Amino acid sequence: AVQAAAATAGRRGRVAVAAAGTTANGAEDGARSTSPTSRRATTLEAPPELVTSVDPSKGPEGTYQVGIDFKNWLQSAEEEIEAVDLRVEGTLPPWLRGSLVHAGPAKFEFGDDEFVDWVDGQAMLYRVRIRADGKCEYRNQWLDTSNHRAHREAGRIAVRETCSRPSLEHMWERFMYMFEPPNNENGNLHISQFAGTRCCSMSVGSSLLEFTLSDMKTLGKVNFN
């Protein structure tokens, strides 16, 4: 049935191309044989205007000119969910097993302080596991980093992230922070597997943070020595 459909689609495609070519040639030949007074003018539509800039003031509040609403991207998560079964619609192939793991920013403020960039959102690990019984299990857990612990204990942004800095009262502290590199333990952009079955999470310029796939527990920075 699939082959027949493909063959039919192929024949239709060839017929359409041939018809289009014949029509074009016929129109061209007709244009040559028609007197100048009987020729019809062809109107060409101008291409759509390209969006070359993004201006938040052009759209509704919280949206950009291109019509994309980014407000939900900066909505913080608070809850960790431990191993709940998901509803499966239909059936999964009996050979399908394994885990799909994702990392992303999930916490964008501490107290009255807000991160200035999406990439500074604190990392959350998400996992969907397909078990041998054909059921799916979901779990999410914070990536346990020194950055995240410091922010939570202080109730504000306490250490420097990639783009955000803590609120400092003294001028000297602000001056010194200009020369301190970010701690970069916030692995919120990418998951990788190495050395067989070991898993780590990382971000732009961050350390590699290892975690266990079975219980999503953070083990700390990867040491390659």
C-alpha cells in the first residue's frame, strides 16, 4: 500500500510538472504569436517584507514584534517530582527501553532579585524513563550546585552567574566583582554521556556536573585527572 501510494504520488508529481511546463511553453508561444495590442500585462507581487529587527514595543506587553510570547519561558518551577507514571496513549514498541534526559533553566528569581538573562536560570534535570513493562515514568530534580545552594540560603542572588551579578552594597565589592569570573556551576543547557554510562550536565563555559541516571542525584564536578 505504501509503495502504491508512493508510485501514485510520483506519477502525479510528474504529471503536474509536465502540465506546468506545457502551460508555460504554451503561454510563451502564445505571447510570441499575439500582436502587441492583444498581449496581457503580467503583474508580479512584491515579496513579503522581511523582519530585520525585534522591537518589544511593537507588540502586546510581554511579546515581541514577530508575535512570539516569551513570558512562559521565564516562569520559575518550584516542585521536584519523584517517579510518577505517565499516561500512555496507544502502545509503545516492545523493544523500546531507556531514558530521555533533558536539562533546562527553571528558577529565575530569588527573593526580590531576578536574573537578567534566561541562561542564568538555575538548572533542573528532567527524565522520562520507558520501563520494561511498557509504562513511562517521569521525574524532575534540581541540579545540586554550590550556586543554587548559595542563592537559596541567602534568599537573593548571592554569587555571580554568567550574565547576572549579586546586589552589593559597598562600592569596593562591586569593583572587585568586575574582575571575578563567574562560578559557572549551572549546567542547564546540555546533557552528555561519557566513559560508558556516566552522565553530566553542562552550560556555556560551565563545569561538567556529573549526576546518576537512576536517581538523578548530583555527584559534583567531573574530574578528568
